[in-house]
Amino acid sequence: MGFIDDLALVEVLIGMVAVLFAYVGVVSWWYIRTNKPKLLRETLKASAVPVGVVGLITAALGLWGEMTWPFNVTFGTTNFLAGYNIFFLDVMVMFAIVCLAYAVVAYTGKHLNSVGVLAVVAGICTAFYGYVGYNLAPNLQYTKDPWETFALYGAFGLAAILAFPATVLVDYYLHHAETGQAIWQRSTSTLRLRTSMGSRAAQPVSGVDSQEEIPAQTLKFRVPIVLQLVMLAFPVMMVLAAVAAFWYFGVTLPGHLGNGAAGAP
């Protein structure tokens, strides 16, 4: 069959999801910080639909490429695209798996940390793919843009790894907030102060110090700064991943449109 170049589309798709995850991450942090579990649930459920749609499209493209490889694109006696299914399509399928798993879990309101575990594994593998591809690029010509490719794989890999602590914090907050348990300094206990009743000779009964109760004081809900920074690390890295994706899109698209298959990265 003929060669079908969908790399630019894939770059746009993963960039779209990166932007969406960055937005959801920031909004989730804000709703946790302001103690709004209902709005947090609604945000997660709403994000499940677009992430699921992109996940389905990416899965279809990735699996189609895996099953129809190798494409017969040769220059002289060399198949220029041999091995590209490993370098590009494998990570596409892993990306789709994480997106689809997130869509199902977020829409049904289940715990997110199981998706975070998948993201960690996919992130480590993605970063390793990028590292190996970068090292092999000068000899095997896997890409004409090794730095951009390495940045793309590395940014998405690190963002996926940071997704795990973020999902754990979201699950922890929602569990405690929805069950009404005390979390992150919402109130103090009632204090009892011992006060003297005067001299024992003046007391009508055997002298025992009295206790004065001070009503419990409700404190402002406050998430520890360290946990907020951990939570924000995920959307920050997702922003960098989105920048890498669209930068890579800008670098590769002109060559693909201008040179056809010869412009493969």
C-alpha cells in the first residue's frame, strides 16, 4: 500500500491533549485549594469526553500503523522508514491507552491513581524511546530534528511521571472531602482552661479548680504549600509538553508538505 503521512496530525492531537491536561491540572489545583469537591468532580468528568475522543483517534492511527508496517518507502536499496513503527507508533499506542483509561475513570468517578500508575510506566518508556532515538539519529536517520524529538519525548515522559502524585492528591482530597473527614486544618479541638475558685477557706465546698470551655474555632481550609507545588508540577510540565509538541509540528510540517516522504523526520 502507499505511504500515508499522518505525523503532523498526531503532533496536533497530542498537543491538544497536553493543553487540556494542563488546564484540568490547574483547575483541579484551584478547586482543591478552595475546597470545592463537587466542582472538581464535574471538571474531571467533563474533561473525560474530549480526552476520550482524542484517545480513540490516536489509538486507531497507532494500531493501524502497527498492523500495516512496514511501509514500502525506499531510497535506493534502503527502506527509509524501517523501524519507525517502534520509534513513533509504539509511543502513540501507549499515549492512547493512558488517555482512554483516564476518560473511563474520570467519567465514572473512580479513583485516578490507577491511571497515574499507567502514566508512570508509559512516561518512563516514552522518555527512554526518545533517549535511544536521539542517540541513534545521526547513524540511522530516525529524525532530522534530534533535539526537538528528544524534547518532545522527554517532556511528555516527565509529565506522565508527574501525573501519578497529582492523581494521588486528587483521590486523597476527594475521599476525605466527600466523607466529611477532617483534612488539612479545618478546625481545632475545644480547649479547657483551669481557673482558680479563690482561697479554700472562702469556698463553700471542698476546693476544686473549675474549668472554663472555649468554643472550637474553625480555621480556614488550607492545603500545605508542598502539596500544592507537587500538584502544580504536573500542569506546568504539561504546558512544556504542549510547547514541545507544537514546536515539533512547526519544524516537521514544512518538510513533510514540501518534500513528501523524503521529508520524513
